[in-house]
Amino acid sequence: MVNEHVLTVSLEEFGLSKYEAQAYVALIAKGTISASELAYYSEIPRTKIYPTLLKLEGKRLVIISKSKPIMCTAIAPEDAFDGIIHEQINKVNAMNTLISNLKRASEESRKSRGSEEKRYFHLSANNVLPRLQTMIEGSKSSIKIMADQWGFGLLAECKEQLLSVSRRNLDVKILVTPSQICSESYRAIPDGIEIRASDVSQNCFIFDETELLMINNDNGKGAIFSSTEILGINQEKIFTNIWKNAIKTKALADMTKTEAQEIYKIIKTVNDSGLTYLLNSTMISNKPEVDMFKLLEKNGISLKTKTLDDVIEIIDAVMEITCSGHVNFEANTKNITVESKLNSGHSLPWVSILDGCLQKQGYKTRTVYQNNSNKGEKVHIKISRN
């Protein structure tokens, strides 16, 4: 049964007085009754019942008979309150219009001062992970992520969501720090999602090029930016530039973390200073290949203890990462082929390292370089024992 007290209070909120609300609710419950009966059932003093009825009649909520005793009947709620409802709707619409006009005036004022307010939403540390999972699941076209160790660990907890978007063939790209290659978090990321490594110093997640989630790795708090007109464009450019020069990690996925880190360090060292070092060595040394070994050793990388098979495996992974190439060793003919799908000398630093390693291990080498502008380049290394 509906609580009459609740109905009375609700009617008061629509502008009726306490007595008016009590009288109307009693009439709805009892039907047509006399004024004296209404005073009894509504608990309104007899001296107040007639003024109350006249007010209700003026508001078109009751009908009062002209007979004696005076009988009164409530008008059906759907008829009685139709006018009040429309009045309330008009008030709400007018208020919405007023707020919109005030907001427009505020924005125009800020623009005239050369500034425009953009909103973002704060997230507590406890709410970052569930919100990240929701945003991944809701993505429709692309996800681009830059994550340090802390952010990548958080991303690893979104495996199910990443699997879901991967099945929908979304464009998902992840940039991580070199220390995360082949880590537990790395192995938690589903196959098919491309991961590259670079020096990343922030946690920024870009969804569909329209929404950003940024996370503070000091306290775990986050912020969501829905308008990306300035921040989004800049973050997209930053991501694209880093991604272009970042090191692919797919060829390292089945290696141990130590092996993967070593190959990354080799690539990073050669990319940063290998070409300059090789050119300088060519001018001042008769053995630039051996000097490339010095560059690696100078940076804490030693291949002296590696077997020939180990070195070939390393250079093969390097070639796949840097120029979509590979290394093939034919043991019966003692011929090594280093092939790159890119030309213009992209394979030369790695050939130089391989050649130097062979010489260090006591092999005599003869190198033949072939360049095909359409198919890339090949280098044949013929080896024999001194």
C-alpha cells in the first residue's frame, strides 16, 4: 500500500500547502465524502477544512458540491496535475536555456581573453585500473600506449581486454622501456600486439585519437582528457616520432630477458654511434671490422666468448629487427649470407661486426656486396681457416 505520508510530502514539493496535500490524498483514498468526514480522515482542524477546500478548488484539484452537507471529490491525478507538470517542464526548459546561455557567455568571454577552458577528470589510484580496462574494451579503432615499468605492469593486468580488442583487429601499438623487453609484463601481452622499445618517460594511453588517459607513476593517480585538440595532437606526434625510431621486439619474444637485453643494447649502440665510428675507423685503421668490436666492448658488450653459431643467431635477430633481413650460414660451403630488405648500406654495420667476430675467432674472410634497388641488398662472406 502506498504510504500516504510520502504522498503528502511529495505534493508539498509541488507547491501545495500541508493541509492542501493532506486533504487531496484523503480524497483520493476515500472518494466522494463530506467536508466533515474529510476533516476527520485528513486530520485537518474543522475550522481549516473549508478554506483548504476552496484553495484546492481554485487550483482545480477538487470539485465541491453546492448541496448540504457539502460533498467534495478529488479530480483524477492525471487530469489534476497535467497543468502543474507542464509548468514544471517549462521551468526546467527555461533553466536549461538560461544555463546554456550563461555557459556560452562565459566561453565567449574566455575566448576574447585568449583562453579556453578544457575539462579533465581526476582518477584515484584505486580507480585507474578498472577505468583503463573499460577504456581499452570500449575502443573502436586504435590504441597507442607509452608506458614505463609501472604503467606496463598495470597494462599487463588488462590481458582479457587486450585480447578482446585484438580479436576485433584494432590497431594497438605499445612503446615500453628497454628494461621491460621479455619481462613478465611483456609476456602477459597477447600475441599479435606490436611492442617496440625506446626511452619512455611517461604513462600515456591514447584511445581512438580522441581520448587520453595519463597516469602519474609517483602516486598512481590518473587523469582523463576527452578533448584532444591541443594535448592529443601533441601526444600523437610524440608517439609517432618515438615509434618510428623505436626498436622492434617481436624477434626477441622467445629469448630470455638477458639475451633480449643484450641484443637491444647492441642495436642501440650501433644506431647511436656505429656509423660515425665505422667511418672514422675506415679513415684511420686498416681493420674497421675489428674496431667495431672495440665500440661494442667500450659499451660493455663482449662477443669474444660467443660461438660462431651464437654470433650468427644474434646478428640474424638484429637484421630482422633493423631491416627485415636475416643471416644464413651454409656450413658445407662455409658461406654466410647477410640479406637486408632495405638497401643503401643498412646491413653494413652488422656485416662489419660479424666479419670482425670471424676474424677474432681465427677465420679468414672475403666479402662480396650486392645491391638491388628493388629487392634490397645481400652480403656474402666466404670464410676459411687461417
